[in-house]
Amino acid sequence: MKFKVLPALLLAGLLSLTGCGAPDPTPAQAAGAAGGPAAATGPAVRINTSPEQNRIRADRDPDAAALLPQKNRDRARLVVATTAGSAPLSFHASDDKTVIGSELDLAQLVADKLGLALEIQVTSWESWPLKTQSGDYDAVFSNVGINDERRKIFDFASYRAAYMGFVAAAGSTRRLESAEDIAGLKIAVGPGTNQEKILLAWNETLLKAGRAPAELVNFGSASDTLLSLQSGRIDAALQPYPTAVYQQATASGVKVVGKVNAGWPKETLVAATTAKGNGLAAALSAAINSAIRDGSYGKVLDRWGLAEEALPESTVVS
């Protein structure tokens, strides 16, 4: 199969504008205190991190399946790539082998609706763009946000809102949602992520207003960030909202204190990502909409504590 090789600058833009810039979860985050279902400390959510997931399933939707390109019907399977690097989206279960998470559950619903067997391929964040273009993967379900650079070479079927979440110590009374809220604070953020890009822009706003900018700090791991929050060495951390919710549910002493759209100052969505022009996005979007209508979509997001990111409708973006 012929495909267009990504120019170096475009590939760099695809990787730096990720909405999935969280490091791998720590063992405690990935498995919960007892290596199984983790009790939530925040809103009523109980996250099962064992390999026995008993995923929510759905019935085939003939109308959605009719939109499938012929090659996908012939193969009778949907090959989905995921990075397995960020709980609760896509990560390894407590057996350190089985890949679980909300992204896998949503991909399963889509495969069910299309009458296809689901095949999961774990990949790196750096590898999915070229392998999706080449046809190795039918679609990517890995917290991929829609942006202008990606729209040049991919088609999308939206399935979740895209937010970043601020996490602080459980006793914090702060609410962080704008540049004014972070003035003078010490905030952890991943280097080269979209989160860092947002905070750097907010700092420019603060400096222009004559106010103290936030001090941005980087840590090598999620566990270091968590310990710094719990000990009070930093005021907050900014990370993908699902990760923030998961930390609130599984780690003691932290809570979500604010969120901001991942596309700030615009808005963006998370979407199933396919090679441009391969005709699959319409079928994926129809499958997602069918799952929204029958309630299975909402059940999946509720299961992982992500109801706030639910969409009323999936749309095709190309």
C-alpha cells in the first residue's frame, strides 16, 4: 500500500500537540492498593484494574455496519492501536500484561456495533501516525485530540470531550481554571505536552498584566509528581483530565480542582483516528452514535469516572 511519508516538521507537530502527555501510571495507580478494584476517594466510581474486565458489550447495528469499506467487511475484524501508557484510558491491568481502560472499552463497543472482531495492537505514541497511514492499523483509540495538523492527514470520528485537569492536595481550597488562578503557584506539568503549552501562554498573560507567573516544574514520573502534591512541595499538577480523575479515585490525598479544554483557547475533541480518505471514519462515527443511543456508551464512561467528557453525538471530522 502506498502512503505519504510525514514531513519531519509535521510529525513533530503531531507529537508535541498531544492530549496524551501523561507518563506511565505508577504500580499503585495502575493496580490500586490491593491489586484489584480500587475504591474511589472522589465521586462514586469504583475502578476495576484486574485483568477480568467483563466489558460492556453491544449488539450489531446493521446501518452502521453498512457503512464499512469492503476490505474491512472482508477481514471481519477491526485493528485498533492504543498506547497503553495512561490510566484510566489505556494501561496494563494488575497482571502487568492485559491492556485495559476506557479506550479499549469504547473500541469494543464500536467493533460490536460494526459486527467485527476487535484486535488490539499496543504501540508507542511516536509510532501510531505512520502505522495508521500505512494501513497497519484501522483506527487509533488512544486519547488523540483533533487539531489542524492532524486534519491534514487523518480523518476522525469524535467520541469524547478533551479536557486537562488540575490536581491538588485534598485539603486545597483553590479552584484553577484560568491564568489569574495560577499566579505565583508552583505547578507540575509534563515537558513538551499540550498542558505545558497552555500554562506557558497563561504565564505570558500574567506577565503582561504585571502579575507573578506560575513556576512550572517537571518530574520524571507520575509517582514523583504525586508525592510532591501530597507533601505540599508543589501547589498543583496539570494533566489529561481522565488521568486526574483516576488519581483522585485511586491515590490518597489528592483531588481535582479545575479543568480546561485541551484545545485552549479553542475547543477540541478526542476522536478515533483513521488514515485520511480510507472511508472508515463514517462507519466508526455511526457505531459510536448507535452506542450513545442505546446507553452502552454512557455506561462505559460512567464505569471509568469519565461521564463529564461524554458527547451527545459523534461527528466525522476530515
